[in-house]
Amino acid sequence: MNGVASVAPFIEYQTTFQNIEREIKVADYDYDLFVIGAGSGGVRAARTAAGLGVRVAVAEDRYFGGTCVNVGCVPKKLYVYASQFKDSFTASAGFGWKLGAQEFDWSKLVANKTKEIDRLQGVYDRLLQESGVTIINGRATIVDAHTVIVNDKKFTASRILVATGGWPFVPDIIGKEHAITSNEVFNLPALPKRLVIVGGGYIAVEFAGILNGLGVEVSVLERSAKVLNGFDEDIREFLIEEMTKKGVNFYFNTNVDRISKIEAGYIVHTAEGRDIETDLVMFATGRVPNTKGIGLEALGVELDRVGAVKVNDDYQTNVPSIYALGDVTNRVNLTPVATAEAMAFVKKLYANTVAKVDYDNIPTAVFSQPNIASVGLTEENARAKYDDIDIYKTVFRPLKNTLAGINERTMMKMIVVRSSDKVVGMHMVGPDAGEIIQGMAVAIRAGATKSVFDSTIGIHPTAAEEFVTMRKPV
Ligand code: NDP
């Protein structure tokens, strides 16, 4: 959990902050820092700064923990676990188990998930309170460079941090009101028999896997030729093959024209002339920065063409007392990036330390089934950047799948610059890909060469050992 790590290492900066504070307190503000949004980035910034003696308030009008805790990473991963049991039950027979009839209770999963999320919200609330942060429940509007209004009450602050995250984007098509987004999918009153997911990004493939695993007939409609734009081409193709084997229907080069309501559900009409009948439609067509209605435009804070707050390397906007970080700036929209940005922001402003986030080689995982994880360059990007690329690749059936009678395969791929021997990209599709690539990311950031991987002894029998035993480029 990103949000619950210790602030202890930053206590050492406290004295430095107290010195800096004396210099920056040019006016008598209610707070030194007013944070808008208690998501991953906002909470981390608020409580870390408060731990240094900064007077911090945080305003939140929805839920503590933001998207990640409430309608993102955390409940998503719990649902991924839920959806994997069906395969495990089937696989267990090959290992000698004999199970009785299995039944899945969606409402129980939703209730248990909600209980866990409530607990985590409580943890966030407590962490903020214990750090001395003032929590203000309500929607904040910035009225001038140092003033925020929440529930008709004015608060002044030396600095204001906008950490309002993102919100699902739904294209403007006829019938879009019939569709849900990832905000609603977690709490559906009942599981549909059939689901159409529009989009082919992270959320689309993750939910296709979840709902397919829970017995829903899932169709994914993607406007381009493959899912997961930006990932390595081999990885994209391999995932499509494996998900298709599991029963997910893909429609590529397909654009939704309109959605119409019929008695028993909906029809998704595509621009290509196809009509797909379904019980539920979900849009997973990207997210937009949450910058509307918080007073940014009126104050002249510069936004880009998608509405993201423009910031410099220190997360400062063109209005010097206003800062922004995380998804609202639309750089790399991942929870650990937002928390890293929050730490860099606090260290720079309140601990007098230069702590820049390095946006290169950020590892990422997609909790599709099978999982994907990547760090570094794709083969395509590496070929564009270097003339001498070697590709190491392996495809195999994991040991567990032999007795399980499951034909799902794993793919692992490594991209090496021949002249320098540097490993510049690693990609995996298979069980626990995120767990494996996290360690590999450390090696890549440390500048590991292929020879270092070759001289590393494998852990046998694991899938991860393949990364240290690939000898021949393909
Ligand atoms: P993504 O940006 O990943 O994917 C958006 C998808 O929607 C793409 O397939 C895109 O197609 C398609 N699309 C975009 N606009 C339209 C349109 N107007 N009509 C039809 N299709 C459209 O967005 P997601 O919503 O899946 O996720 C949002 C972000 O949240 C991710 O990018 C990621 O940063 C984060 N996230 C991270 C997760 C993780 O770390 N595991 C999990 C979930 C989300 P095309 O490719 O052709 O452009």
C-alpha cells in the first residue's frame, strides 16, 4: 500500500524546514499548505509535509484514498483474485483434488470488498489525523492565489496543491447514458450475462479478464488493431491470443456509433455496420484530468489541451503559489508515480532537498489474465533509438499448467543493445509478471548488462529464472 508507508525518514529534515519556514511565512495564512484532493498523491504530500511541521489542510469531497483505493488499483486487484478461482478449481483436479459444486456470490464479493475499502479509508483518515493534517470534507474552489473556499468557508494558505486526479472519459455518442464506467462496475447490483467493453487500454483488458473469469460473456471493442497501445507489439499480440483462448471476444478496428436500449438490454451499433446485443456496456476509453469547477481557469492557471494542469519540474504552475501533481497533470498516470511526485514536492519545498522524479524506466503492470509487466523500451522504440538491438525471447507453458491441464502460456522478452551489452527493456506476459518485473526494474535502473543477467544464478524451478538463462538472441 503506497499510502501507508512511514514518514520517519523525513523527520531528519524537520529542523531544516523550520528554518525555511521562517523565510517563506511572508503573510499570516491559515495554513502553509492547502491540498485539494485526498488521493494517493494528495495524502502522501499532506501527511509527509505535516510530519515535517508544516501546517497542512486537505479538502476532499468524495472519498479518502482517491481512485486507487476506491475505484481503481485496490478493488480491481481484489476482483482479479476473485476471478482466478474458477481456473484454480478446474486445475486442482489435475493435482488430485476433488471438489464439490462451486457457486459464486457476487453480492458477497462486493460487500467484502466494500468492507476492506472502508477499512483502508479509515487508515488514510487516521494517518492524516495522526500527522496533524486538518481534514476538511467538501469541495474546494480556489478563489485567488492563496485562498480556497470549502462549504462557504474561506481558508488561506501560503501554497495550494491541486491533486484532484482524473475521471473516466466517455466519448460523446448517442446512447452513452446507457453505459457505465469503471466508477460503477465495482458495485453493480448483479453481474450481467453479457458485457461489451468499449476501449482496449489498461482498464478494458483488466475488466475483460475479471468479468470473463466470473462467468460473464465479454466482448471488447477496440478502435485500433490491437489492445494496449504503447506496449511491445509481441506482448500485445500474445495477450490477445491468450485472452481469446480464455473466451474473451475481441472486435478490432471497431468504432461505436451509438447504443440503443431494447427490452432485454442494449444494442451496440458499430460504425462498421455490426450490431452487438448485450446486457451491459462499459466504457474504458481513457481518463481525463479532474480540473473542472475548482477555479483554475478563472485564476488563469494554465491547462493543456486535454485540461491537464501544466507544471514545471517542481510541480509549480504559472501561478507561483499553486502546484499540481499526479493524474491531474496527466504525465504518467500511475499511483506510485503520484506518490513519488508528492515526496519530491515535499522534499524540495519543505526539506530543502533536490529530489527529482526520474520518469525513465518506470515499470508498469497490467492485471489482465495473464498478467503483463514491462520496464524500459519496447522492441519498436529500442530499434528506433539504437542500430544494434538483440532480442531474447521465450514462450513456454508454466510448470503448474502441465498437471493443471491448462494451455495458457507465458512470454518473456528482453531487449539488449549489442554494442554496450545494456539491457534496455524487459517484458513479460504470465502469472505474477508484476512481481517479477518489479525486481528486474531495479536491475535495469542500475544499468545491468546482459552479462550480469547471464552470470546470475537462477532460482529453480521458477518462471523468473528464464530471464537469467536466455542465451541466444532470436
Ligand atoms: P487507456 O488510455 O489505457 O486506454 C484507453 C483506450 O480507449 C484505448 O484503447 C483507446 O484506443 C481507447 N479510446 C480512447 N478514446 C476513445 C474514443 N473516443 N473512442 C473509442 N475508443 C477510445 O485508458 P484506461 O481508461 O484503460 O485507463 C486510464 C489510465 O489509468 C491508464 O492509461 C493508466 O495510466 C491508468 N491505469 C493503470 C492501471 C495499472 O497500473 N494496472 C490499471 C488501470 C488504469 P487507442 O489505443 O486506439 O487510442
